[in-house]
Amino acid sequence: MRKTATTQGGGTIPARPGPRETAAEEAAAQRGIVSASGDMGGVSVPAVSDDDVVILGAGPVFRPGERATVRLREAGPDDPPRYAPEWLELREGADASARAHELLDPLRIRLANLPGRSGGVVIHDLGCGTGSMGRWLAPHLDGAQHWVLHDRDPYLLHFAAVASPRSGADGSRVTVETRRGDVGRLTPDALKGASLVTASALLDVLTREEIDTLAAACAGAGCPALLTLSVAGRVELTPSDPLDAEIAEAFNAHQRRSGLLGPDAINAAAEAFSEHGATVQIHPSPWRLGPAESALTAQWLRGWVGAAVEQRPELRERADRYLRDRLAACEAGELTAVVHHSDLLALSRPTGGAS
């Protein structure tokens, strides 16, 4: 029996398998999907059952010199996946609750007025993971939608395709296709025909040059961008602890390593899109984690503190005590956390290349 996880939309995400599924299972999973490419064979299974182990992707705990999966750059063909489906499933509910609904109306207005809108919209989701953005956004949009899901992990693409929504807010059809690989050298040509670009937790793992490349590509294609859940560098824990601020400072420094922007990304993106002629709106999208989200809080804490210690090893002894106390409070239902993020909507001027 394969373990499954329930998605925000009510479907299930199967646990990552070792061998490839049978042809019959694969065919059943693909029903209703326009295209779901990507070889699933030989994908390894991460061990995530130990409560003391950080789930792959649960915070920026990478080996030295590594960067996150979702990026506007090339990656080696043998680079391992950075995000486990278990972590993405764990955070999906908090992500959905946090995303800024206030940005939906201006987005709907822009999409309704795009040239060629009668044929539906084409949405490129960069670093789609298991497809949580599509499960959240598609039911909020009217009209036919075709989602182009980008990720370098073929198994996450499989999740995203299988668990994608099938209809929009008005019952119109939603179709998907998947494209395996890093976003790479994103250009306006790569987004030709796009009506919208979306991404979650992307901006803070980019450099300033990469954000400018993204903004230029969207502007060149004349399509808006909805970029959600960028870290803001602020965390509020209740009850407070004297080490909170020091851990947060070290974490933010870790986020900025190797030229990445971390908590500075949202402002850099606003500047970049504005310079390319887009109208930009930013809205807060904090995670609000209480006793009901204790599993997510615990995993986030391990990643948050782990990154801080990696940045400042001299914190280890105090951070170990801090993490033990925080996890104990979390397990007892006595800890709440507000992890601040920001959502950005950039409305580029439509061009003839827009959908």
C-alpha cells in the first residue's frame, strides 16, 4: 500500500515511489491531462519518517554552495531534488491561507482585458512543485485555463499533473502540461503566448540579475506576474525568547549568501518590474501558525534554526537549547508563530505577444 497525502483541493498526492509505476497505473493517473511528460524511473525515496530529521526542503538547509531548486539558471542533470513532496504537502494549507486574496481582483481585471482572452488564458507556473499554486489559483479564475507547469523534479511534476484542478471558478475547463528542467535562460520567447506567470517562494532564492531577467521576460511577453510567499525576514514567536532576534538575524544573513537576495528580494523585484514599465502591487502574506499547524511549525523551526547555525556556528550550543525548548512548546500546543512573507503582482503592459 502506497502512502498518500491529501492536497488542499481534496485530491491525494502519492508518496514518492522507488520503481516506476505500472503502465496501467500511469495511464489511469494521466486521464484528463493534456500532457504530463517527465521520466519517473529511478527516482529515489527520501527518508523522512524520523521526527528529528529536517524534511528535504523544510527551510534552506543545503550543503555549502548549494542553491534552491527553483532558479533561473542551469543545473547539472544529476543534481538531486531539493524539495520533498512531504514538505510541500505539509505547507500547502498555510500557503493557501497566507496568499494575498487582495491581489486577485486586479489580476482578474487584467486577464479579462488581455488581447485574445476569449480563447482562455495560458499560465506558466515556475518551480511548480506539487502544483499547489494551480490548486489555489485556478478555482479563483473564470474561463478556460491552460497551465504550463515547470519544475526540474519529474516526480513533483507527476504530482502536480495528477492533482491539478480540472475546472475554474465558472466551471470552464482547466488543462495542464508539464515541462521538466530548470527555468534556465528565461526570455520573452520562452513566454510567448503566456497570459500570466506565477511562482511561490521563488524570489528570495534569486540574485538581483536573475530577478531582472524574470522581469524583462515578463515585460517582453506583455504578461503579468503573480509571485507569492517571498520571505520578508521577520518572524514573531509567542511566547518570545531572548534568542529570537539573534536567530532571525543569522537566518537572514544565510538567505543572502552567494549573492541571493533573501528578504531583500521583494523590494528588488518591485524595482525591477517597475523599471520595465509594470505596475506593481505588494501585499503581506504571513503564515499564521498555531497548535493546528504544529507539524509544519516544528519542521519550519528545524530549518530556520539550522540555517542560522550554519551561518553562525558559534550559536550552536545556545541554538540547540533554544530549538529543544521551542519544539517542546510546539508539541504542547503552547507556541504560535507568524512568519512574514510578501506577495507581488506585476502588471506588465500587454503586447502583441500576450495571449
